[in-house]
Amino acid sequence: MKRYVLIGVAAILLAGVAILVNGPLGAPPDGKILTAAEKSNCGKTAEVTEGPYYVSGTAEFKDGNVNPTNLPGDPLQISGHVYEGLDNSKPVANAMIEIWHTDATGNYHPNGNGPTTNYKAEDIALRGFVKTDATGAYKFNTIYPGEYSGRTRHIHIKVTESGKATLTTQLILAKPGDQISFDDDTVSKGLPTCHLLKFDETTKPQSASFDFRL
Ligand SMILES: [Fe+2]
């Protein structure tokens, strides 16, 4: 009997540790709490989940147009650099930047995952990659993604430096009247605030920049 009591006490203690580490039971695994210093420090680009909608083997957008099938939505442009480290002395040339996001209504094309060979070509949209040039610069044009099932507007990104590890992250976008803010979203609340893109609305299309630091 004594052994069962001890096992029970150990289980309760372990559950307590799990709550301290992960937050209340049922809290999303990505919802780690950042300190104020971590929130404001962009540093090396933070990794977050690729989520359930990654399709591998998508094609390159040589002209940087992520929306060649002209799905409706508000146009935007995102540009920046890929660097190794925290200063700008080591630009990463020829890095692959994979991009995938929903349409303006919050649906992925396809709403699934796996390799592209699982899908018809016409079912694939708002997915593909661009490459950095010799200075580490990249640029792409697309439309605002929509909100879906408790998520802020976001663009998934995977940066792959040739022969090295891949960085998986998300860029967060906001519009007035959105249902879920950057601070409430289960994924973005675990990211530094630099991941919330600031758009210049005076450019056509409106534009934002983000540097990926590996
Ligand atoms: Fe997503």
C-alpha cells in the first residue's frame, strides 16, 4: 500500500513540474512565455513549429511572385536578407526561403501536407520558394493571408542554407479588427515582437522587411 501512495505522490509532483514548465494543462505547446527582454530581443531568428500544413517539394518563384494564380487578396511585398550571426558581415547567398500561407479566407492550397506529388498541380497555390542573391537579399510578393482557427495572420517560412540546418519560423501580420492579437496567438506569443511585421503603407504594394539570422 505504501508503495502506491509513494507512486501517487510522485505522479502529483511530476504533474506539478509539467505545469510549471508548460503552463496549465491543456495549454498549447507553442505558448511558451517570454520575458520582456526576450520579447524585445530579435537576435538569432526564433524557431517555431512548421504546423500541419507543410507541403514539401514546391517550386521556385524565379520572379518572386508567390501568387501567380492571382488568388484575391490585399497585395504585399516582403524583403530582407539572410545572415549568419547577429551582425551583417556574413550574408548567406543562394539560401532557399520556402514560403507557405493561407489565402485571404484562411484556407491553405492544399489544406494538407506531404509531398507535392500527392496533389494535382492546380491544387497547389501560395506555396513555393525564392532564393537569396549574392548579397543574401531576398524579396517576394504575395497577398495577406487570412486568420484561421485561433491563429493570427501568418506566413510560414523555412530557410535552408546549402548543406546546413534549416530554420523554420513564422512571420506574423495584423490588420485592424483582427480577432486574435500577436500577444494572444498560441504561436506568436512565443516569438519576439520583431516577427510582427511593420508595413509601410505608402508603397505599392505595401511592404515590410525581415532579416533572417541563422
Ligand atoms: Fe499556418
